Amino acid sequence: MIRLELMSLRREVNAPCVLLAGLAILLIAFTAACRSEAAARFVPLLITTVSALPSPDSNERHASVERQYHSATEQLVFEREVLILPGGKVLANGRASAWFPDGTQEFERFYDCGEPTGVWKTWYRDGTPRSEVFCGMKGSGLTTWWYENGALSSQGPSSRGFKQGAWVHWNENGSKAAEGAYRQGRRQGPWRLWDESGEPAASGSYENGVRVGRWRLWTESGESIERGSDDPPGE
């Protein structure tokens, strides 16, 4: 705990500028202490190892594996295959994996000479699948996201890790939430949205992720209202 001596500031009650300066110092010190405590609590000390290193004067590419261990538990928390180039530059090349503190896998990724490739997967802490994202630099592939309860959250094609083309989103209860297209990860063109009970909520168009034109909205009573994308709520 950080203690600051502000007794002299308390005595000079007729010096508000000095008092404000003292309070500012106290606030800065308290913020720094909180950050330091948070870092000590949540960021483990990691030990990094490399399976093999090339000689400094090597002119050849060298495959190796980097691993990170928690210093206290010696638990493996991260591992990736790398390619060490002449001059010492390191590129991710192959599989990269991470694990939660209890050993449950957190993610799995793939690289080709530093470029993302293949399908990247993530998991929740209990081992339930969270996502499978196509990250290939060429073409497109199916990408899927799940809720923590295992229910489907969204699904559609992606390219280079960005949503691209027709997608469907679902509510956690399994009802459809939204349907439309993406372009480079942003909503584009006509979209339809539903509430959690499956009733229509809105329909209209997006341009580069922003609502444009006239939108049709539905109230809880089922009444249909047409409104411009720039109209204030309630008008």
C-alpha cells in the first residue's frame, strides 16, 4: 500500500492550489499502485524456451519451436512452430497453440511463413468450442461461432479472417437474430433482424457497416413503422 504524507498540505487550508496539487499526486500514485497490483495478480511470469537455435553465421532457414511456461506451476501455456531466417528474424510457421491455467486448450492457429492460414479454433474455459474461423489468404471457407452453452451464434463464409458473403446470426435460445451479407467484415446490403421470441424487429440496408436509407421497424405490439436511418428515436 502506498502512503503519502500530506500533513503539510492539510495545514495550509488557505492554499487551494497546493491542496489540488497534492490530491493530483495522490490520484496518480493510487492509479499506479492499482495498475501494479493488477499486473502482479493477473499477468503470470512466463519462461520462454526455444528448441534449437542456428549458429549466428548460418545462411540457412532453421525450423524451431517456441514454448512458454508459467514460472510458478511450470504449466505449458503457449507453443508455436517458427522459422528462423538468416539474420535472426523469426516467423510463425506451422501450428500455434495456447492453454488456460488448468490445461484446457484456449486456441489453435496456423501460419505459413508468418501469414495466417487454415482454420483457427478457440475454446471456452470449460472446453466448449467457441469459434472456427477460416483464415486462409486465398479463397473463402466456412466460419462458425458458438455461445458458451454450445448453441450456435453465427455462421457464414470468411476470407482472410473477415466475414464475407451471406451470414446468419442466432439468439442464445436458438431463434434467428439476423440475416444478411458482409463485405470485408462489415454489413452490406439488405438485412433482416428478429427479436428473441422470433418476431420481426427491423429490416433495411447497410452501407459499409452503417445503416442507410429507410428502415422498417416493428414494435412489441407488432405495429410496423418506417423510419429513416438518420431519424432520431421516436420520430
